[in-house]
Amino acid sequence: MKIIEMVMPPMGESIMECTVLHRLKKEGDKVSIDDSILEVATDKVDTEVPCPFEGTIKEWLVKEDEVVPIGSPVALIEITDSAETESAAPVADTPERLTAESSAATLEKDFDEALAAKSPVSTPGNSDNNSFYSPLVLSIAREEGINADELSRVVGTGAENRVTKTDILSYVENRETASALPQPIRTVSVSGENEIVEMDRMRKMISQRMTESRKISAHVTSFIEADMTTVVKWREAVKTDFRKKSGDSITFTPILIEAVVKAIKDFPMINISVDGDKIVKKKDINIGMAVALPDGNLIVPVIHRADQYDLPGLAKKVNELAKKARENKLKADDVSGGTYTVSNIGAFSNLMGTPIIVQPQVAIMAFGAIKKKPAVIETPQGDLLGIRSLMFISHSYDHRVVDGSLGGMFLKRVNDYLEGFDSHRTLM
């Protein structure tokens, strides 16, 4: 038998740490490969961590509500010699196993001592806020000369209001302004007719990301009105049969995503990101789709390599991700790696909107409600007045790298694919 140190696995692009919400197994419990043993929260999503091998949990190395860096040890698992995997590192197989604090805790302790030496002001005892800082946050604070008292005033958007990498970097960038801001109200109170309610963790993240995106990107929005009559009639004709044969519904969303994917192939410079003064052209077309959650918050799961799916495949993937989002079952990979985002605001009967770009992408498209309206219909015999199903499409793009010509042509191409939809198309 061997004792193996299980480490916190990667949680997706740019995620450096996560917070342990719940330990799903107890010490002494037997576990199998892919058994969920931890529930964690990242800056993007709550998810479960599977065990990469079979054995028995000998000791937990992390506590609930603890912030854990990616790659740091979380548990000791006793396994057979044949069960050792690449994802684990062997630990001395003796009763005298090293019981010192983990490297993360050690770094925290060392830096706390360094901060105390620099500043006579003690850290306020906010047990619901920043009683624990991740090694990454502490390292950044040390490099920027932020002492304990100042660090305690940084507003956290992580689980239990903990300070994340993004929080500390944003504070550093706006340090003079941030240090002058009053402390946020952290309790719910009622004064007269006004009720003050603290944002939940996800709302804080949304708030921060949207504000940062407006600061980063030079937002411009273009609009077009698409004639969706052919699409509406086609979907109405096939939806019942499609559900009977596939077990899935076909909404407008996969049809809209398909048009966007086709347009991206025609205009690949819309599928980019910005890195300093460099443009990164993305090989894969990964479409994020905004999903409204039951609590009113918003999350953006991603259809990776969306160009590899046919329309039935897109319909299935859209339904699967939307269901997982509403049931809080999205994994970290489900919300990572997006290269372009769409939002179907028509689901809320909105006609149009000016969506905010999801960083580090450079564009986002919003589809409004489809409404029947009188419209001029051009025919070889002359113009006619008729009733058509029309929809506004808005395209917000980053004017730093996307000029009006590209942003406008891309929008027009999406419109052309929708208006040119094949009414004789079959799905199965």
C-alpha cells in the first residue's frame, strides 16, 4: 500500500485558485476513480472535484472555506501499488509522515509575519471577509508593498467575500481611488422604506467583470433588423417531429449560433483576443451563450468547437448546457475558453440591447424578440406590403481592434445567413 498526495487539479484557463465549499467524503471513506470528493468554487463556477484514483481517504489537507491554489495538495489517499497515477505524487509511506503545514499555509504564515513587521496596524478581525488570503494574493500584495491594514480594505468578490487575484490586481490599478472608498456594507438592514441587501458572490463577480470590460474595451454597437419569417415557419414545422425523434427541443438559439459560426468562418478576425499590443487569432470557434439563472444571475457556458456540430448537435448541446447551468452542475471547463458570445435577450421580450463584451473576447451579439410587423416585401413584380417576423440584432465590438467596417459586415453576414435559411432543410 502507498499513501498518495492528491493535488487540486486545473480548473480551466486563467484560474489560479479555488475555495473549498464542502468535503464530500470523510477520512476513512473508500473512493473510486471519478468519485466526487470536493465541491469547490472558482471565480467562474462552482464545481465538483473527482478523485483520480481508487483507495481510502487517510487525511484531508484542506478545510472547508479554505482558498487553495491549483496544484497544491488537498488529501492523502491510501492506494494499492497498481493504482498510482500521474496526477498524484507519492508521500513517505511511514507513520511518521510529514505533518507540517502545506506550502500555501506556510506562505500565508510567513507573509503575515512580514506584514506585521512592516506595519504596527493589526488586520481587522472580519471573520466573514478576508481572514484567509491565498498565496497568490499575498505574493501580489508583497510585491506592491501593500501592508496588512491596507490589504484588509480590499473588497473581495470570491466565496465568502475572499479577495481573488482579479480583486487585488484591480485594487493595485486603481489604488489611490480604492483606498479612499468607504468600507462596503456587509449586512442586510432596513431603514425606513429602503432595504440594503448585500450582493451574493456571483453578482459581485458579474459586477466586477462588466465594469472591467467597459474600462478595457472601446465598446461600439451596430444594429440590423433581420427577417426571420422563413426560420420561424421552418421551426414551427419541424419542432414536434424533432422532439419525437431526438428527445430534444429545438429553440431559436442553435439556429442563431449556427449563423454566427458561419459568419465567423467568413470573418475570422472577429474571433480574436487582445494581448497587450498583440492580436491573438483563435483557431477554435468556441461560442459562449448567456444563460439566465433562477436567482436572476447570469452565466455563460461555452460550446467548444461549435463549428464541428450540425444543427441537431447544436440543439442538443444548447439544451444540455442550459440545463446544467440552471441546475448548478456546470464544470469549470464548461465556462472556459470562449472566443465569441451570443445573448438571446428576446427570451425576455426585449427588442434590442447593447451587450457588454466578455473579456478577453472582442465582440458579442444580442438577438432581440421576434415580432410580427408590417413590412415592405420586394418581389420581381414590384413591392408589396405584408406581415413578416422581424428581429433586431445588436453587435457590440471592441473598436480598438474591430473597425466599423468589420463589425458591420460581420453583422450583415449573420443577417444574410438567417434570411437565406433553407426552408426545405431536414434535420434527421
